Amino acid sequence: MRRSDQAVARAVARVKAYHSLPVGWAALTLIGVGILWAVVMSVTGRLDPGTAGFVAGVVLTGTLLGLATWDLFIGLLALRNAPHLSIPERITLGLPRQVVPFLSPIAFFGGILIGHQFWQ
């Protein structure tokens, strides 16, 4: 059953409206508030700096998880209602095909090493 042009237009408008919401600014604000809270709690002595830093890290991780979830939701909604606005099925990087499966584990391992270097 083919949807009417009006229903398609409404679906596209809904995807564009969701896509244009300023969730990035909300995430930056949330992360900034979490870091500011951790600094204030540490400086005033109400919390141990390690505990306050851990809470700021949890806020950062949770916010990034929320952004990833929002992006997935928008991508799936666009794929269903407005395929021309969705994520492409294939993303070409211009790299040899044999290298691509190793990019994610290399980035993960590199992130772990960099994180531990700065944590110490």
C-alpha cells in the first residue's frame, strides 16, 4: 500500500524537525554542568576529587550514550520515513578492503592506551 504524498511530506517534516533539535548543545551543557559540579565539589571539600571525577566521567559517558542513542533513533526514523535523509548503507573511506575490519579495534585499543596514559 502506497502512502499518500501528504503523509510522506509529514513524515519527512517530522524527521527534519527531530534532526534539527539542538541535542548537541544540550549534551555540551550537561557535560559542562557535570564538570563544573565535580570541580566545585572537589574545591569545597564536599567530595573526594577522585569521587567527583568519577561522577563527571559517568555524566560524560552517559551523555555520549544518550547522543548515540538519539542518533540511532533519528537514523532509523529517517530510514523508515525519509530514506533520502538517512545514513547511507555504505560509507566508503577510500581504504583497502582488508584494512576496514581492523579500524574499530585499533581505535578502541588506541583509546584505551591514551586514556590510561592520561589517567596515570
